[in-house]
Amino acid sequence: MNKKTDSGPIGYKQPPKHLQFQPGQSGNPNGRPKGARNFKSDLRDELSETISFREGNREVSISKQRALIKRLVGSAIEGDARSIATLMSFCARAVGEDNDDQQQAPEDRDIVQAFKRRGKSAATANSFKE
């Protein structure tokens, strides 16, 4: 099946020279441009921008994220059920992230440490066998 030509053998995993990627030429020229931003970084930047508004008699400048939180808390205080549910889920998630390591029971901590020790000892035992 291999045919001999001027560009060398052609066949499985050996395309003709004129079809191979040329040095310095991308295999995906229409791919993602360098420096293109993703949704997460755009959202982070947008929420960190500051806005100014009047609160009582004074001008206040806060981040958009803080303004959204104030709005959510305000509507939850007024009794909006959807805002209350959203706020409670945010609170539960935020508290859960902060206290995952702190609220671990001593028995659970001992089990996790024993598991980690077994994993390390098994890894060192396997390295000695080879």
C-alpha cells in the first residue's frame, strides 16, 4: 500500500509533504485569537467596576457586585420569596465553602488522614518494586 514518491513514503500516519503542516503555520488558523477573553473573566471585570448612586443625601460609589447584593438583600427583606430563596442558597454556599475544613468531625479527620497515609505508603511500596 505504501507508494514511493518524491516526498517519501505515503500511507498511514505519513501524509504527502505538500499536505503536512508547514513550519510556522497553524493547524487551526481560524481558532481562538490570542488574548480572547472568556465569560468568567468578562463577568469578573464587569462586576468589579464601580457605579455611583445616591443613598439618602450622599453620593456612594460601590462595585456593581455590591450593588446587586444590596438589591437582592433589599428585595428579600421586602418579602420577595424568590429573592429570599436565592439569598439563602448563596449564603449556604458561601458558608459551606468557608467551613468545609473547619467543621470536619475528629473521627472523619482521622479517617481522611489514615487514607492519605495508606496512599502514600502504597505509592512508595510500588516505587520500590519497580
